[in-house]
Amino acid sequence: MPQVLHVQGLVYRRPGPGGDAGFAMQVDALSLAAGEVVGVVGPSGCGKSTLIDLLALLRRPTEVGRLEITGVDAAALWRSGTPDACTALRARHIGIVLQTGGLLPSLSVRENILLSQRLLGRLDLGWADALLARLDLAGLGQRLPAQLSIGQRQRVAIARALAHRPQLVLADEPTASLGVDHAPAALDLLLSLAATSGAALLLVSHDLALLRAKGVPLRHCSVQAGVVRLEAA
């Protein structure tokens, strides 16, 4: 399978107040092929969301050996000072499921889902409708996000992340707001839809038991000598 994500020697440092050590994260190696899934687990505050931001090209790494997404050398884009190229790469090839949903409140459910397609000029109404149906959102397309339950909004966020058929999907605690009754089904849908679309999926979660129950391969954020490292779980 083609390689979608390849990371080597990524370091991110954020200084603390008053000149103290602050926060540091190091990813020695991480790779994902098309259709592959990996879960990143660890306690709250260990940097899982920061990892999502780095891989989504929303934060610039302090140091990086290789950061390739869909064969594009994103590390070179950062070094050359072309953040607009990083934005374009993210818009075309990366889908992000935010922990808070992040839906635009003035747009209907359907227009939230179609937004990435419209921005890329790749309207695919059939795929959008299929996502609505698979995520049990059929009939809700004209509602505004405020008219939905928390679980429905999170399912819309999943649909929006997949709408433009990205090659890499990054999910930040996608089931955290759903509760124990609804989280397993939502995770099943995310895993199934990512597999159907052929996307590589990296999801971060504090719910180690749920990911293990679903057979998701795991990596663990651990703190060693004040540095967060990504290790085999």
C-alpha cells in the first residue's frame, strides 16, 4: 500500500513561562500506509492534541528530519517558509475530526459537510449523502448545528472530515463527548468509513480500553526526562 504519512526525527518545543523548561515532544518515527489505522493513547495533557496539530501542519515543528504527507515533503515546505503551501496540502489531503466538532454554526449540516468539497471545486453530492446515511444523519441535513445533540454534531464532524476523500484523517478524541453508550458505535463508523475511503487514520484518545476492544494498533505518549515521546504501546 502507498505510504501516506512518514515522520522521522520530529521535535517540538514550547517554552514555559519565566524561562522554565516548558513542553517538549519528540517523534522518532511514525508511518501510516493507505487504509492503515493507529491509535495514540496517553493521559490528559501529555501532548496528544499537539501531535495532531503537528501532523495536520497547524504547528511548525522545532526540528524535523522527515515529514512527508502523500509523498509531499512538508518538512521542506516549512524550511522554505511557505506556510501557504502547507495550508493547501492540508486542505487537499488531510481531514481533521476535532474534539469539539468545530462546525460552522451558520451553515446547515449538509453545507458543513459540503464545505471542503466546494472549496476544492470537487463537489460530490453522492458521497456526501452516503456519509449522511451511514452516520444516521439522513433527514437532518437542513438543520443547524445548534439544533443537534452532542453526538449528532460529532457525527457531522466525522462526515465533514471525510467529505473531500482525504488520504490522511486525523481524529482528536473523536468519541470523548459521546459517553460510554454511544462511543463504541461512533468509533466503529469512523473506522469503517476511513477503510471504505482508503484513508490512513490516526486517532488520539484517552480511552485505551475502547481502542483495544476494537483491535486498533496503539502507540503511547510517555514522558521521559521531561520530553513526551511516542512509543509502542
